[in-house]
Amino acid sequence: MDRSCLNRAFSDERHRTVYDAIGALNERAEPADVLTVERELEREGALARVGGVQNVSATTSSVPSRIDFRASVRRLVKRGADR
């Protein structure tokens, strides 16, 4: 799936920013976990804008597992298209 298409599906700018940080890590073939995403956001000067370490860490409970990832992406794109 085209990353820019999925990026437009986010209604919350903070979520889009976190998604972009994960995408940047992925493009550099670096792991994307809570710590690396936080470091990437800090490197980009965006950590405070997304709510800080606490907000990034709190979102991990709602992140889909690898098994559910494709279904979650399809739901996200559909919701974005419905808006």
C-alpha cells in the first residue's frame, strides 16, 4: 500500500506524525519500537508535538499485533475514505 495514501487516512495530526516517524525508521531498515520511535520523533523535533514520551508509550496498548496489521490498515484506509 502506498504510504502517502495511508498517511492521509489519519484524522489526528499527532498520529500522522508518529506514522511518519515509523516510516522513516522503516526506510532506513531500523526497527520501529517504542524507544526507537521516541528517539526518531525527538530527532525530528516532533516529540513534544505528539504529546511526549507518555503519549507515545500509551499508544502501544492500541497498536495492532503483526497478525492483525493488514486488517487494521484496511480499516484505517476505509475510515479515511469515509470521512
